[in-house]
Amino acid sequence: MEYRYTPKGVCSKEMIFDIEDNIVKDLKVIGGCNGNLKGISSLIKGMDIDTIINKLKGIKCNFKDTSCPDQIAMALINYKKEV
């Protein structure tokens, strides 16, 4: 299932997930730090969404209260609420 999320408080503009049976099959991030987000996307492929949330939730970027990894966790929390 494709799930789209608009992150808040970060440089990235959109996160597009492919989720099947609570497993992230793919993640594409539009905007943000290209290399870092490609790396994170590669690392979370095949992972259960609860594991991803536990690993990424609460990570901050410099002076911001959030980060792209934190926004990935927020997206997956929202996904769980909607499904």
C-alpha cells in the first residue's frame, strides 16, 4: 500500500512509503539531505514499522525539535492510526 506523508519542521517535502503487512518495502523522500535520506531509506527496507518507530522517534536535528528520521517515525505512527 502506498502511504504519503507531508513532514513538518524539516527540509524534506514529502515521504512516500510502500508498506505491506506492517513492513516498509520502500521509502522515497522528496527534498531534504539526499544522501542521508537514501541511506535511511535503505536501512529501514524490510523492517517492521514498530521497530522503525522505536529506533527513529525523538531524534532531533540541531536546534529543531524534530528531524527527518523523527518525521519518518511520525509518518508511521499516523499510518497506524489510519489503517
